[in-house]
Amino acid sequence: MFARLGLRWKAAGLLSIPDFRYLWISSSIWWQTRWMDELIVGWVVLELTDSAGMVALVGFCRMAPFMLFGPFFSTVVRHVSYRWLIINAQFINCIINGLFWLLAFLGDLDFWHIVLGSVCIGLGSAYDWSARRALIPDLVGKDRTTDAMVLETVPQNVSRLIGPLTSGVLLEFAGIKGGFLALFLLQVVQIAVIVRLSAKTDRKDRKKGRLGPRKDLLLAFRYSRRNPRISGVLLITFLMNAFAFSYQVLLPVFVRDVLFLGPLELGILGAGTGIGSILGIALIDRLGQYYREGIVFTASSLLNAVATLVFALSVSFPLSLAMLILVGIGQTGFSIMQSSIILRSSSDAMRARVMGLLVLAIGGGPPGRLLVGALAGIVGAPLALASCAGIASAGVVGVLWRLGGMRRN
């Protein structure tokens, strides 16, 4: 079956590799729970606090571990395997969502519970996200890494559609108890899948090297500065996470306080990004055959940022939905090319170290969420998000202009 499908789309043939197949299924569930969790938690916090700033604060807590611990990922994996890191993170997610459901069922769920749980989930996600991607070249080979990233993007983008819709329906008809119960059960299923990864997915050379965390980080910085493709991806990743992606944490605020709608419409708007992501898969795959990876990456990032700016100023539900569809198309190109360029441009010895830098760049999200939350409290959510999206747009153009290496393969 995989061979026949592979004739129509070569990336699908990678699913015939058992360990990659288990990782792919696990990642599919991981993305589903992530998009569900983001909307459910955001809506719960807005209902508990009635504050856009508190919604942004929870988003900061979820992303802060990426900024604080991401750079030390390469040091960690010398002592534990990618496989163990992924399994451990799923147990953390399962326990936290189970506790959220129990507290909601008892009627005792409070804001501080959400904050503490978000920090724990964020800590696991910081090394889970890196471990999943760093493991891919070991499973499929470096020459098939881009195909693997395209294939992984399929469930990622489908979940952008199904996850928010599911969240909206659950919040509308089953309440927060139903939402957290669904997240808990999905995590149980993911654990059952990921434990099937074979022991040979453990890194065999993880004991090599004696550099400490600080020297690892400095070595990765020096290495990335000599490679314009890597440094360009890192800079744009920071800009997008710090400024453009802030719309995600404020989406419940826009739905309730700008568009004056409810949880069901929140799910529909959240699914708009998923619709764009699905449309973008084939588009980005086709563009990648004719244009350089760096060009596709920067153009996708710019589309995302500009569409976010227009969404921030919209007071129309149809226009907001249309802009989020464009955001989804841009985010597909950003996601596919981001990890692909990093993994293909890094040597095997530097791969984990550079992935640690990538997580650090993603860690630009926490201060960005605090910034947009603070601005929203002063000038309102629309102007706050529009300002951040404008900074992201200008920054992407600046990186493309200054780093010529982004325009070359």
C-alpha cells in the first residue's frame, strides 16, 4: 500500500519504515492535542480572569521553557536518548491533563492550576519537539529529511483544522470537563503508540564529547554564524514566534471581545488556520520544486505576518476567517522549510546543538506573548497584535535583504 501511494507522492513511502511510522502517528496525535489545548486553555483562562493579559501570561508560561532550556538540548541528549525524552514528555502531558479534568470535574479548577500545569507541559514540549525532529534524519536519512518534514506536516495541518473545531464543539456542548477529558484520553493513546519505538532509535554516540552546556551553546552560535541559511532561519523563527504568532494566544479575546461571538465560532476561526495549512501542503511542495528553500521559507513567513496584521484590524467574521486561512498557508511553508533547512544544512555532529538554538529562537514566543498581552491592556488587542505583526513583516524583509545566503541552496 505504501509503495503504491509512494508512486503518487514519494514522501508517503517513508511510512514503510516502522520506527518512522510510529513517530509519525505519535506526532499526529501530539499536534491534535496541542491545537485543542491552546483554545481550550485560552477560553478557560478568559472565563476565569476576564483578562487578555492573563491569557497572554498563560501562553508565556507554556513557551518559557523553550527560551530557558532549549539551548541545552544538545547537552541533555548526550546522557538520555531521543526516544526516552519523547516518552517522558507524553507522560507529563497525560498527568497534567488528567489533573485538569479531575479539578474541573470537582469544580476546583483555578487560574494558578492552569499556570503551573502550563509550565510543566511547556518544559516537556521543549525537549519533545526538538527530539522528534532531531531523530528524523536517523530514521530516514538526511537526503529524505525534506520528504519526511513534508509528510509530518500533513497531520500537523489537518489537526489545525480538526483540533480547533473539536475544541469549539466540546466547549459548547460538553464544557471544560469534556475538553480536558478528551485531551487526557488522546495522550493515553499517544503513549501506547510511542512506546513501540524500537530501542535502536536511541542515540549510540550520546556519550561522546565533553563540552558543557555553555560551550555547547557558544559552539552552536559560531557554527550558525558561518552558515547564512541557518542564521537566517534562526532570525526569522525568532521574529515570527516573538511577534507574528501572538495571534494564537489572543484568538479567544478577538472572538469574544472584538467579534462578540462564542466558543463554536472560536473553533471555526481556529480551524481557518487548518484550512489554509491543508491547502498549503500541496502548494508548498510544488513551490519547493521550482524555488529555493530559503525563498519559500521567507515568502511563507511574510505571508503569515501580513495576513496576521490584516486579521488584527478586522471586525468582520468572514474577513477574519479569510485572513486566518492565509495565515495557515504561510505557516505551512514556514514549518516545512524551517526544520528542513536546519537539518539539511547542519553536520551530524552539530545537528543537536543547532536544534537547541532553534528551540531558543522559538523561545522568542514567551516575551512576545507578554508584550502583546501588556499592549492589549493599554491600547486594546487589535492595535497590539497589528503592531507586533508589522514588526514581524519588516523583520522578515530585512533578513532576506541582509542575508544573501537565504536566496541560495
